[in-house]
Amino acid sequence: MSPTAANLRPAQHTAAAGHVTFLGAGPGDPGLLTLRAVEALNHADVLVADPQVLDVVRHHARAGVDIQASSGQDGTSTTPSGTDVAAPAEDAANLVMAAARGGKRVVRAVAGDPGLDGNAAGEMLACADEGIVFEVVPGVATAVGVPAYAGIPLRTESGADVRFVDARTATEQCWGEIGTSDATAVVSATLDTVVGAAGDLVAAGRKPDTPLTVTVAGTTTRQRTWTATLGSIAQVLKAAKVLPSVEGGRPVIAVVGEQSDAKLAWFESKPLFGWKVLVPRTKEQAASLSDQLRSYGAVPSEVPTIAVEPPRTPQQMERAVKGLVTGRYEWIAFTSVNAVKAVREKFEEYGLDARAFAGIKVAAVGEQTAKALVDFGVKPDLVPSGEQSAAGLLEDWPPYDPVFDPIDRVFLPRADIATETLVAGLIELGWEVDDVTAYRTVRASPPPAETREAIKGGGFDAVLFTSSSTVRNLVGIAGKPHNVTVIACIGPATAKTAEEHGLRVDVLSPEPSVHKLAEALAEFGAQRRAAAVEAGEHVTRPSERRPGSRRRRS
């Protein structure tokens, strides 16, 4: 029995035992979590996670879950508010057992797959000894997932054997067996031990010109892969300016015997791979846009430039909501997620719910607004079939017909600074419009100093401007983006505002759509990457070439 399991055995059986799920969180990409893993996290009372996967799993944990943390040297455990620090192996084992003995549903999340984690095996034995019910949710093993993301097939048509070895525990006999074979070896190591492992294999009989591929931070947007041989890996890492004193402890997966094919390196060849993209929106507003950017390999960072506040005089909104209930309106049109939120909050204030929309037609500008309505329990009757904008909504909006429309009035809850496009268009179609200020938009507070410095110092590779106000507000609260940062604008008006603030516009969306804007940025990134490869350069991210000068006013 392992020392961990033995130390955790109590004097007698505990009757009120809980349940433990040993969950594999995969090698780092949150998208590799299984459906069963997400389900288990949704039902957990307590979450104990390896440090490297805490951010991967905590996103799926239910609200109020107890994230256990270790204070470190003194051996006590706490649950700090704000930042959580994952527990070391022995402390984590004790936390798991203590929670399970208390009748809690515990999720123990480990990197990769729990079946390949020695600490998890000891904890499973401890559960079994105490009669605590546990289950295992497999995850993508790091030694398998990382090569797949690096474009390295572990088995080819020749069907060579595959051997897995951990350089930290490998014996001389182990290296000898692999060195005298022609098997593909997948070695788990660190940057400061991988060169030594390569030397051990050469000493054991492998030829120095045997292909070797080393991947660090695999399956994440920080992934980086070097292709070398057993004899040249030290020179390759030195040429790449990898400093063992700084990065040596970073885990890597090294594949010996197979070489990465550029045609198979699908992950690192994404058009915006590793790009840090600033999205001047709240997390709620930017959800689908950020997901799209991640699909291109980017790392989105949401920075809100506006804050939403209630209207200065709430009476107009109160009268409109009462009119909605009493049958004053034929239609209600939502132009933003914030408008949905404002009406929903007013409904809750009056004790109303989605049933109050019965008999009223509901329109929504854009997919995110429609989703917010569905979350509220309301299915929109009208969403633009083309351009996701007020103009697009007007293209599909029916004209008022006194025969078929018993009421000629539309309730339009909006921001205080909204344009008149929709109001004018509805009036032209014969409708009466109650244009109501549902919320006010004000400039948001400045982001943290670290973010401001990244914006001004070239820490971001690109910024997406979705309106003229986002340009003005971002510059106002955080300063002007560095001249290496790629500026992408949603349309000519936004581009003009950016140029007025001294910014060089690099990307212009072909349509006034945030998703088309992201597509345009991805195309720009792909062209830039292709040009760098053709020129024999390895630097493809704008932030990697920061000149000292700042962008000057045009």
C-alpha cells in the first residue's frame, strides 16, 4: 500500500461517508474535458484540483462549490476568498478524505488521466479501505494529447511499438530497453532534464540522428514545439533562447522516433495562434466573440469600456412595463443584452416573469440578445435573417396593417445614447414607437494597471473595436494602443474615429458584424503568418516585435 493511503486509514469505519470522483482534466485545453467530467463538476460540493488544472475545471463547478486550498508550509488548509491556491499532493489527499468523511460529494481533479497518476491511485486505495464510494472519470492522457496537438502521430502504417516513460523515475534498465529498440518513445520530462534524457538514450544505443520533437505547454495557446534529433536538441534549445534557469522546470513531452510533419501541425498553425486579443466588451457581451477568437488560437481578454446604470428618471420605464402587461403594445423590440437585463430586473421588481409576454410579439437584434431572451424564458418571434443590426431588423419587420394588427404601438427599451435608425424605420413602416430609456451607458472604470501597461506597451497583439464609443472610451480609460498592436474596426465610422485618435487601422470588417470582424482579423493573421514563413522568420505575433516608438497621431 502507498504511504499516502496508509497515512489516511482511520481507526474505525466511518458511517456517514461521502462520494469521491477522481477526474482527469486532460493536458490543459479546457475543451478536452469530457461530458461526464463537466457533469461531475456541476454536482460537486468540494473541488480539490492539481495547480495546473484548477483554472480548467473551476469554470464548470457550480456556484458555491468549496474550492479547497493549502496554505503550504504550516500544513493547515483554508478556503481563501478571491484567489484559490491548489493543494500539494499529500495535503490534497487529506482534504479529499476529510471532505468525504463529512458526507460531501468531492471531485479530485488531476492533470491528464487519473489512471496514470500515482497520487490518485493511493487516494483511491484509501477510499476503498474506508468504504467510501468513488468513481473514476478518465481524461485525455498528457502523453497522448500533447503529441496529437503537436501534429505527431505516435503510430504510423508501419505499426511500430510505442513506449511511455517518465524521465523523473526512469531507471538505467528502462533507458537500456528503449535505447536498444526501434519503438517510438514518449518521454515526460522538463526543459532542464530533456537534454539529459536524450543523452541517456544515445548512451543506451539510440543513434544521435534519431528524430526528437519537444513540446512545452501542450494543448494550450502557449504551446511551442521544437524539432531536432537526440544529438542536436541541446543546440536547438539554446538557439531558441530557452533558459533552463528560468524555464527549466516547465514540463514537456518529448517524442523520440517520429518527426512532426508541418502539414499535421494543425494547432500551432491556427491563424491567430497565441495572439493576445483585446476585446473592449464585458465578458457577457463578448462570450460568443471570445469563443470564436479561441477557435482561431487567440487568447481573448475582455476589458469593458462602458458601465451600465439605471435611468435617471425611472418613471418612463415603469409606465412602459405596466403598459406591456395591460396590452398597450403589439411588439417589444430588444436591441441589446443590456435591454433584456433592464426589463427583466423591472419584471422581478414587480413580481412578473416571462408569462407577461403572452400575446406580445418579441423582436431581438442579434444572436446574443436572442439568447438572453431565451434564458429569460422568451423565444423571439423576429431576429434579423441577414445583417445582425437595427437596419437588418428593419429589413424583416412587417409594416403596420390595421386589419391584422389590433394595436399599432411598439415598446423599444434602449440605452440613452442609442441611434435613431430603428425608431425612424418603424415610424416609416406605420408603427407608433415608445422609445424608452431603459438604462444609461457611462464610461467604465480604468482596467488594472497591468492591463493598462500591456495596452500602451504592446502587450496585446490586436484590439477589436466594435463601435466609435469603444475607441473613445478605451483610449480614455487605458491610453492609446502601442503601434505594434493590430487595430481591427467593425466599419468605416469606427475606423474614422480610430484614425482621429492617431491609430493606424489594419483590418476593416467587410460587414458590420462582430463575427465578420473576427474572421477578417483571422485572415489578416493567416496572411501575416504565411509571409513570415516564406521569409524564413519564426516571429508571427505582433507583440514579439515591439519597436520603442509609439503610434503617432495622424
